[in-house]
Amino acid sequence: PIKSSCSPPRHRRGRQAEAPMLSADKDLLLAKLNQDLLALHLLELNTVLNRFQNTIGASSLLGGFAYAAIIQAELDIGWRGNPDQIVCEAVFFLAASITLSLAMFAMSVSTYASILGYRVSVQSAQQNSIMKATKMLLRFYTWVLVAGVLAMFTIIIAAMAIVFFKAEKTVRWPSTVIFLVAIPVSAV
């Protein structure tokens, strides 16, 4: 048979028919990847928001303990001349006040971050805005975490101070040392 120069060879016709199909498959794959990436960004945002919500409960407990300790501390007025008593009272009230303020900071920032974070996740479907919101919330969470850890340390200091000035003279130092050793060991 004589080949005509007008018709393209057989192998070229098959590849040309496949080209639009490959392009459609590529577009479908890219759309699926973008959808999966958006789902991952939303999952990351929800994980950060869960951290904030967990911090709210811990911060309210720390603040509640500090507030109750400040209000219910019964000080022995007869010991006012004792320098140990004066120092312990000052340390207790200072540490408990710092605990209360740090816990309130962590609780309020966590509450607002939770509210605004869920608003961002519901209102935006763009990956870029969700990534920016997640980065911003992670920066805030660093400060919340630092405040929470400092609040935990200051409540321990306040508890040691109150144990020191509430205990009798013979058991002050041993009870304070036991308290100082027992808290870090129980945290591990």
C-alpha cells in the first residue's frame, strides 16, 4: 500500500487523543492535592485551638487556687516581729498575686484565640489565610505557655512560703525541703 503524506502516522493520532485526557487527569490530581493540603492546614489550626482550650482549664484552676489562697490565708498577727514571718508573708502574697495575674493572662488570651481561631477556620477557605492564622496563633501560644509555666512555678513558691510560716519552728525547714523535692518529682 502506498502511504499518503496527508494523513498523520498512526502512532501520532493516538498520542494526540491522549493529551487532553492527561491534562484533565493532571488538573484533577492538582485539585485533589490542594483539597488535601487545605484539610491538613485546617487540622493544624484545630490542633492549635485545642491547645488553647486545654490551657483555659489549667489556667482557671491555677487562678482559682491562687485567689482562694490569697483570700483565705490566715496570718498569725502575734508573729509580726519575727523577720522570717514577714519575709514568708511577703513571698507568699507576691507569688500568689503573680500566679493569679499570669493565670488570668493565659486564660483570657486562650479564650480569645479559641473564639477567633474557629472564626477563621469557618470563614476562610484559602490556604494562605489559614496558614497565617495558624502562625499567629502559635506565636500567641508561646506566650500563653510561658505564662502558664511561670504561674505553675509561682504557685509552688507561694505554697512553700505558706507551709514555711504555718508550720511550727521544728518542722519548717524539713517540710519546706520535702515540698521542694516532692513537687518536681511528682511532675515527672
